[in-house]
Amino acid sequence: MRAIVTGQVGINKKEYLEGVAQLAATEGTPLGLYHVGDRMYAETPDIRPGRILDLPLSRLHNLRQSVFKDINAESANQENVIVNTHATFRWRHGLFRAFDFDQIERFKPDLFLCIVDNVEAVHHRLHAEHTVDATLKDLLVWREEEILATELLALATGCRQQCYVLPRGRLRPTLQTCFRLVCRPGLRRAYLSYPMTHVAELSETLSEIEAFRGQLAERFTTFDPGDVDEKSLLEAAMLAFKEGRDFVDGRIGGVDGSEQTVPVSVKQILEAAGDIDGQIYARDFQLIDQADMIISYIPELTGGVPGVSSGVERELQHAYEHGKEVYVIWRPKRAPSPFITETATRVFASIGEASRYFDSSVKP
């Protein structure tokens, strides 16, 4: 597949995509990787790192045109290619496009991916690498602009059904998902649904959910809502506000599995509360829409109560109404309600039962 990969400034797509290329190498799969930004800097040695967006727009456009022509020529005969670029920039020039439609058409893309990440991680990287002042709310708006521009570009180039939003991974990178979308397009795609907020303090249940996530990721290209978890950041900020604290800890995961803790402004988080909730709602449905199926894990909570959150219920209903295959792993002893059984393609009693079924019945 020939893929255009976008994402707002501060995602650090280069590190992420180089991890994808390394994974491809271990799988014995040729994968060409081209970084538009690096090549633009290579052609302008007079520009210091982090300052290229300060160039006049006319020079930026000409520079990008030149770089993309070279990429098109070099990648013409390659089967699997990733071009790391952007769809938009919001900088001192205001909001402007970061692509040339004629060059994108010549590249003949099969696939568009827009990488997203937790907003506190984007904020930290952006301010560490650039002299710019942007709030968390600003960055949430930039994210929406980048996703929308990528979708419009995909639509204009005939890739409407091959445009994906892909979380970078909050504490563990989603390199395998990216690799499979580009190099294993025939593998079926599954959205993983499970309760998050109500099980945060239940270690045994969290272990069950981890096993569920891991086993399904072995069998499918998975989209996991836990890979962008800004709701926990918002809840921490609300608690900190009541306690009179100005900052909370944000956790940033690296491609190498490392983890970094950074201070995040409570005031900025609360100012962006509406954007955070609205984007969670829209993004989770978008992840379902770009999957072939939803697989939901329902644990048993204290007192035999089924761990069905309102979010999980809404995800299952959305998937059913949009013609997706709906699979439920129901762990409680109490029987599921008709709202589960009447909308599910199949209900399983355990992860093992589901895995055996998928191994024997659900073909890639």
C-alpha cells in the first residue's frame, strides 16, 4: 500500500514511523519511508531546526513541491511506501494547507492515516521543540483541523474508504496497527470495547482487560479507545481543582516503551473540558466506523454486577446500527439483557472461547 500519513505538529511522527519501518524489517516486508519535513530542511541548510514554518508561504510551497517531486520519482516502483507529512499547519501565518494536490495525485495513494495522540503529550513536545505558545484547547482544535483536512484529501483522491484515524498510543505505541494497515491490508479490523472509568481501581479486572486487548491484537488489526485516554486527565484535573492544586501529572509514552511524567495545567485542562468530551465521543464512533467489527469485553464487578458502562452500551448500539459484526465476551454470571443478545452477532463466555471461534471461523 502507498500511504500518506498526517498528524499535527507535536505528534513526533518521525520517531513513530521509524518504529513502524523497523517492525516491517523484522517481518521481512520492504517498506519505503520518506519524511517530507527532513527533506525540506536538507534543502535549506540556512534554516535552524524548528524554524522552517517561519518561512514565507511562497517559499514553503515551492520547497515542498520540489521535495515531493523527488519522493514521487524515488518511490514510483515501491509497493509499500509511507510519506510522513501534514495536511494543515496553524502557525504565525494562520491556518494553511501543507500539501500540493497535484503531487499527492501523482503519488497515487491507496491509504491515508491521520495520527493522533493525547493532548498533553502533543503540548509537551510542541513547546519543547518550537517557540510557540499554544494552549491545550488550541491543540484540540488543531487536531480536528488535521483530521478533517486529511479526510477531505482522501475523498478528493478517491480513498474515502481507506482513510483512518490512528492513535499513536498513550503508554504503548500502536506500531503493529500502523504496519498492518499499510502492509497487511487484508487483515480484518476490530474495535475493542471495554469499560474504562468504572474499573480504574480494580486490578484483577484491569488484568482481564489487558489479556483481552492482547489476545485480540494477535488476531486482528485493532483500534483501541484506550490508546488516547484524555478522560482520565480531565478527571484528575477536576479533583486537583477541588483540592486547590494548579497542576496534575501527565504521562507520556515513548515508542521504545519508556514513560515520562510532565506537569499539566489544571486551568488549561478545565478550559478544554468540552472539547475533550466532544472529541472522545466523536473519535470512538469514528474508530468503530473504520473497523469491520466490534468486540466488547464485559467483566463482572463487585457483587456480580455486569461492567457495562454507558459508553460501552452506546458503542455496541452504534456498531449494530451501522451494520458491523458485534461480538460480546460476557463474563458475569447474571445473564445478559436482550439489548445485548438481540444486537450481538455472537456472545461468548470467555476470552478463550472467543479466540477459538475467531481462529476457526473469522477468516482474514
